[in-house]
Amino acid sequence: MNTSTRFENPFLVTKANDFTDDQIQEFWVQTPGPKSEVRNLVRPKSPVPMFILGGKGSGKTHLMRYHSYQLQRLRFQNDKISLLDGIREDGYLGIYLLCSGLNAGRFSGKGQEPEMWRELFAYYIELWVAHQLVVTIDEPLAQRGYITRQLCADIVDLFDHFPSTAVNSWVQLVDFLASQIKQLDLQINNCVLTGKLETEILTTRGKLIFGIPKLLSMAVRELENVSFIYAVDELENLSACQQKLINSLVRDRVLPSTFRIGARRYGIKTHMTDGSQEENLPDSEFEQVVLDDEFRSKRREYVRFSQQLLVKRFGTLDYGTKMTAKDLAESFETENSSWDSDLYLEMVHAVPSSERRHFRYLHEKLDRAGFPEVEDIVATLSVTKHPLLEKVNILLLFGGLKLRRNALQVAKQIALECDQFLMHQGHVGMRNRVKRTLGHYQSDLIAQLRRENRAKQVYLGLDNFIAMSGGLPRALLTTLRNVFDWAIYNGEDPLTRGGISIEAQRRGVNKASDWFFNNIRTAGADGVLIQSATDRLAQIFRTNRFADRPVECSLNSFSVAEHKLDDETRRILRLCENRSLLNRVVGGQKHRNTERVEMKFQLHPMLCPRWQLPLARRGALPLTPEETQTIFDFGREDDFQEFLRSFRLARTFGDVGHSEQEVLF
């Protein structure tokens, strides 16, 4: 092991919560979307509230923090413009609020009635948000001398009961709000000991949150047309009852105030409101953006976004030269995976065709099935210099023997088409079955060749790492963090000593894939159910990939009539989707026989290395509701094993007595 490398890992920090404001600014990359949209996805000038959802690591926090005042202030300073002028030009002021800092679990139990906690939580939120706002706007107002005794008096007048202490200045206003919050914290935290809560609610819900921005927009000319955006992040940390309060504020908002609310996909527990119990509806009371869906739907833009994101990370390290996306891509060692690559000959150790594992397996299968002239068949299908074409020929043979036709004649016809393919170096029409099969199944056949010869499966290069991330930037950063950790451990340096090895990439990818799968354990009791369902589904896909006669190529997706599933299966399916283990494919899948459109789901590509599955989505496996329930119902293990056995046998040629281990060597 060589540990003398000077290379540092630029991907050690992957969570936006761990970044300073300067790092949020430094690592910012414009999100994919139409250029006509200001700041694209967040649309901060819009008065319409927006829910910004996404899987874990989709970039919600980075996006919301970038639009907060703290980051606006940095940009104004860099552009050498005053704070208020900058806010006026931006057209918005972002007040960033992190729900995890509330420790919201305090607002329940302890011998108090739920109604008491509901009202106290609403009052606490009112004070907390108002305090964040007045602290945020303090410096901009002070720069222009807008903080007056009258403005403070107008804000104090928003209280239903005047404070017992004098509040005649902005400092006193800030201190008063802070002291009220501290007093509430003290009572809430000690309620379990004292058994009581004794506090006065000094203002009506919404009066401060909406009243202060309205007063500021009237008193300060630079704020006249500015939206005050309350950016409420990590909403998943609030209970359903507490989320109702936020929903009520969204519904009852008063301009110039509005909301941007961030949460994980599973974090929205309700859209119901307090009091009237009405439900907020998307495209009515609010807009909704799901970040990873947006990223996946704009693939080219997401690739460019990812490249720029990584270049920004490398910019934190001083190499004396500027790192480009091309430089980064070229720093990863790759393999030549074309059909005529010498890689496959090395994989089979250049032994004669008849001694190669795939032909030994074919010989055994044909013998057991009672076919004559087996050695002639093997010789006919042999392509000594191109083992991958031999795999294509075998796949075509298995398909051609479904009707028990003369095996040698079938092999001769396949060999003829293979000779045509070789003669023209692959430049033949798609009527040539070798070319067509290679175009569809090359990835799967390479995976089979690797497995048969005990070669490790690999996912190499920046393009594959971006595809693996499936719209989750943190997944990409985590993959690269692990890859670079292994590279550093091996003494590699991507810029000075030939790049990052295949071995470092393989180990890093496998570790990242395991991290993605095991991270779901945070889902509590449901985490076991989700992991079980994902594992079963992946076993089905893996069985197809390594089968004699795979029914679909590059299989990592399935379709089903979702409305016909039982409640528990739909629940687990929804949990898998919300936890980003499954991605819903827009447009669904047409059923081959009925032409009806069914729901289509893809296994998240971050999980594919764990089960040696393809990253690209091509075919989709149509499942019946009963089959889907067998996979997703934790209690049906015996039924699933029987389904898996039947699934495997239907795709296995010849002797049905072979186990998967025997089939795959």
C-alpha cells in the first residue's frame, strides 16, 4: 500500500446542513430548468406557496439555503451593492427556518391536553418566525436608517396585549421576542416535572408572521414590491397535527408573505388545515416540485448540472490548473466494452472455445436434454477470438430450440448470420439476429460472461456514476467520496499518476450501493418491510439477467395495475417510492395484450450494483397483482420462493433440476 499521495478527497462532505454559507455559495450550480425561470425551480418572485419535495439527498436544503438572506447578503457584498438595493433587485427576502431545530417532539404529552399543545405550538411558531424575520431584516434596515420608533411601535401594536417591558427600539423588539421564546422553552422543558404550563398568548395566530412584512413593505420603499419568503425546511420533523398549523398558514397567507416548504418525499403527513379541516390542494393553494423527478425528467440538463457540481468541488483543491468536466471524466480508468474487445478473451483466459465455461454449460444442457451431435453444435457456434459473440450465439440457440427443431441446423443458421456480422465488422442491418441480439442484450451477456468466469462486475466512469445517482446529487457525491477514499488508500492520484483504478471504482461503487440500501433502516419498523420487498424484486430482476432465456433485456423495471393491489401492497409500494428505492416512470407502461396503461416502477439505479443489475432502463416486467403482492407482502415468503422458482425455471433451458448456483457456475 502506498500512502504517500498528496491528493485530498473533495467529496468528504455530502450534506448541505454541514456547509457554511460560503460553501453553499461556492458549490452552487444552477438547477436544471428553463432559462426564462428566475432561479429556475424555486421561482422566488412568485407569491404562490411552493412545496419542494425530494428523496434524501436531492438538494432541497442547498436550494433553500441558497435563496435565504444569508446567501443573498454574500452575493450583494460580492457585487458591491447595498443590502436593500440587492433585495429590491432580487424581488424577494428569504427567511430560512429549519424545523429540526424546534425539537418538535416536546409539544405533546406530559399530562397536558392535545388542544393545549396545539395552541402553544402555534404561539411558539409565531414568536420563532417573527424573531427570525426581525433578526434577518435588522442589518438592511439599519444601513438606510429605516429603524424608527414608530416602526417598532407599529409592530408592537400587532400584539393583543402590550408587553410588560418597554419595547421602543429594534434591539428591544429582538430581545423581547427572544425572551418570550426562552420563557416558553423553560416551561415546555420543565412541564414533565412541574405538571403545568403557565403562559399568556400575547398575539393572534398569523398577526406577526404576516403583519410585520406588511408593515415593512409600507414603511420601506425598497421593500414595496418584495416577497417575504418563509423557507421552512425539513417539514418531516413535524407531526401531522403540527403540519396542519403550517398548512393553515399557507392557506391564510397575506401578501407580501409566502412560503417555500421543503420536505422529503415521505415527509408530508397531511395537507389538512386546522379549524375548518379543509385540505390544501396542489395547483390551487400551492405549487409542488419534486426535485429528483425534475432531475430525472431532464436527463441532459442533469448530466451538465452534475458535471458542474463536481467541477465546483474540485475547485476547492489547489492543483495550479482549473479542473474541467472533461478532465474529471478522463481521470477514471475504463474498459473497452465493444463486442470485439480483447477484454472478453482475457476474461475466458484465452482457452479453446470448447473449454470455455459457457460452452461446457451448453454441452451439459444439450446432453441432458437428449440432443445429438452436441460437439458439432458447440464447434459450429464457436467464435474463438470473440467470446461475447459466442454468448450471443448460445442465446439465439436457446431461443431457436423452443420448438424442438434440429439443433445442428439451428446452430448452422446462427453461425451463418454470425459470419455475416463478422465479415462486415458489425455493419449489417437489424434483420441480422446477431446484431439485433447484441444490441439488446450486450450488457446482460457481458454480465453473464463475467459471472461465469468469476470476474467482478464493474460500473465504471463518471457517466455511470451520474446515471447511478438517479436524480439524487448526494448519491453521486457519496459514490465519488467512496471511490476517492479507495483511490487514496491505494496511493492513486487522478491528476498526476494516471487516474483512478478500476478496482477503486468497483469498491467505491459497491460501498455506496450498500449505503443507499442500508440507509433505509431509519424508516423504523417499516424499514424491514421495505428492504424485504426491494430485495425480493431485485432477486427477480437478477434471475432474469443471468437466465438462459431472459424474457427482457436490461431488466430493472416492472409494471402492474396498481389499482388492483391490496391495501398493504399499495402501502409498501408507496413507501418504497417515497424512500427512493423505486422510481415511478412517467407515462407508465402499455399492457401487451389489453393496451391499458399500467403503473411502471424502476429500481433505483443506486441499488443495481448490489444485485449486479443494469443501470439503463429498457425492458419492463409485467406483473399481475397477485405476483406483485407475493413480492411486496412480507408475510408471504413461501409463496415468493415458489414464484421465484417458477420464474427461474421458465427461463432455464433443458433440465429443470439445476439450481441457480449450478446454472451460473
